[in-house]
Amino acid sequence: LYKTLPPDLCELKDLWELYLRDNSFTGHLPLGLGNFAMMINMDISAIKL
């Protein structure tokens, strides 16, 4: 992907897994990205911002 991550992504409170590995996003990661109560696996490695 070569776009920004929408801030609305942080509103998905019941999200269990999120894989964003090896993408070229512009901008920054949303501040609330680490606030998922149900998250068991998040891979944001090798992201180029």
C-alpha cells in the first residue's frame, strides 16, 4: 500500500489481528493504534513511513 492509514482504523475495538507488514505508508501511524483491547497479534514490521 502507498497511502495513509485512516484514523478510523483505531475505532475497530474488536479487532484480533492486524497485519501491515512490508508497506510504504505516507504520514504516520494513528496514535490510537495500540489501544485495541482484543488484539492478539499485530505485525507492523518493515513498514516504510
